[in-house]
Amino acid sequence: MTSRTTSRDSSSDGEGRATTRRAHLVGSFPADDAAEAMRIAATRLGPDLDHLPDGETGDRRSWITTIIDGFRHHPALELVRPGDWSSYQATPRYRVRRGEQLTADTIDLGIAAAAESSLPAYRDQRGTIGGPRFQVGIPGALDLAMFTFGPAGMLRYADRFAGALAREMRAVHATTGGDVLFQIEIPVELILLTRMPAPARKPLARLLAGRVTALALAAPAGAEFGVHLCLGDLNHRALGALKDAGPVVDLANALVARWPSDRPLRYLHGPLAAADNPPADDPAFYRPLRDLSLGGARFVAGYAHEKQDLHPQQRIRGYVEDALGSPADVSTSCGLGRRDQPSAIAALDRIKELLYG
């Protein structure tokens, strides 16, 4: 289905091109609870945000690690490789027990419960600053299967996770009365593309995009979406690396070409830095962005980085926007939950500087 996407605010022209920059927060933030995370975000960036995540605090600060650790207690699964998440090589691995079956209705991801718990704090902040829609992160089904079962089980069990994710999205949509944006988060897909030779990237991107858009179709009609492409941020270290922005462009274009028209795609976030590694200060890195074709969706450029001086960050903004031919929204490469709070606040302030400075 062809995408028909439009922006919710007045910062795009009639063809969906950005005319002003907006801020975006990927999700996690180092705070004691959702109320503190959203209060800090609103104080620093409130009027510049179109969507507000709850900070994914507590045991959600490291994305899906707690979900996967919880599978130690799933009756159909057994742990075949222990892991403490201290590195990408130290992750737990499971298999389905002999004689058992894994079904979608036995997989509890906790997304709807977390959203319901954070909703009062979100509504308090929205009452203060107005505007931003509640943003809820949705890990990709392929990603959950990969980090649970490894490469051998990734394709075999992805549909079970897709079913569980669909149930979570329907529950969140009902709880919020539809006043929510789902952000689909897909590191595995982008990292696979970074490891492919250039001629193989576009065909693989089309295959991967089909799975992601199928997940969007499983949400209620009219549900709004964003997509966060990711290179990994476990312990604030990336798993993948970009030689240039080409894989981001290939996957983004494939997603938009297949996006269902009745689930509006509001933005696509591309990581241009990689966890603790600041973005490249080289215009050649960003030239593939000339081929980005997002229709009415906005492009969120994930290059803001508190460890890089402002002047090179401003040059990089110029490289990005020269390639796009329009302003780009500003974000970090991933969520901020793996930073300490002073560094995370510095990242928020850098986003603000790059919006206007």
C-alpha cells in the first residue's frame, strides 16, 4: 500500500518537506521515574517536541533486556546460554523446551502495563506544556526473536513476537483512547544492512521492510507511527557501524514505499552517530541522504552528541540539510538511558542548540 503521510504540525510545507526543525527524543532517560524524566524533557525541550516518551525508566532503561531476562521463567523456554548483558557477547540465549510450543498469547512484553502506569504523569506534563503526543516504543518482532533465540531462531519465532506486540499495541491504543504514537525500534534490520555489500542492500531492505510494515498493520486502523532505526546502544556501545548514510537511506525508502496508508507514518529517525561515537565530520558520509524519499514523513537526524564540540555539530547539521534540501529534525542516535543524568541533560541541551544555534 502506498504511504499517505502528513505532519501533525505546521512545520512542513504542502509536500511534507520540513520548513523548521523539531526536537525528538528516542525514548529512555536516566531518571527515578516517568514523572521526573518527562518533567526534565518538558523543561528542556517542551515547546519543540511533537511526541513525549515516558523515559523508559527503571528496568526498561536498557530496552528489551529485562523482557528477555524474564523468559527464564517462561514454562516453554529454557536457558541454553547465560548472559549478564555486560557486552554483546554476554547475552542470554534460549530455546523452546522439547515437547513445548511458544505461542503469542503466552508472551508478556509488559508494554501496555508500562504505558498505563506512565499515563498520569504524561497527562500532567501535557497539561503544563500542551501539544506533544504520548510516545510508546515498540521493539521489532525480528529484533525480539534475534535477541532471544539468536540467528537460528530469528525467522522461526518472529511471528510469535509479532502477535504479542499486536496485542500490546491494541491495549495501549485502547487505554489512551488513540492519543498515542507507536515508535517501532529496529536495530537488527539496520545492522544487517550495514554488513551487506551495496548491491544486496536494497533487495534485503525490501524484505525487512515488509515485516516491519506488517507489524504496523497489526495495530488499530488510524494508529500513528514513527520508526527508529538503530545501531545498538547496549551499555552505551554500538553493535553496528555506518561507513556512510547509505544503509539508513535504503531501509528508510523501503519502509516508506510499503507503509500502510491508514497507519500514518509521522517520522523516520536515522542514527548518524553511534552510541558513544560522535558523528563523522565529513560531508561525503551524508551525501546518500540526497536519495532519501520519505513522502510526508519527517526525517529525524540522530547526530546530536554532547561529546562533540558545537562547531563541528553545526557543520554536520549543514551537511545533513544540504543533502536533504530542507531542515532536519534533531535527535541523538538512540535513547539516553545508558548515560548518566548530567550527560543526558547535556544531550538535551545540545539538541536545543542545534535547533536554533
